[in-house]
Amino acid sequence: MVNCCKAIWALATNAFDRIIHEFCNNNRDDLFGGHGSKDAARRIRTLGDQLSWRIQKESLVYLA
């Protein structure tokens, strides 16, 4: 079973919109250029890791 509570919280609160928008603006060509590069996939994984870490950090503050 997958616990989606943290992801739902992040989406519902728009908590990380600034980070996501900055990422998309900084990587616009790789993400939206239609090339599907390996570099873009690596960057997306990095963003996912950063968001995961921040969600965990924020949820600990929220639950405290």
C-alpha cells in the first residue's frame, strides 16, 4: 500500500510551487523542447528528490 498523504498535502497547499516554477523556467528547453534527453530525466529525478526531502521536512514540522 502506498501512503500518498504527503504528496496530497503538497499539492493541496501549493507549498512548493515556487520551486517547481523555477525548475521549469531554468530547464525549459530540456523539459518542453520535445527532445526527451537523458539529462532532462536526470534533472527531473533531482527535482523529485528535492521535493521529497522538503515534503518530509515540512510534514515533520506540521506534525510536531
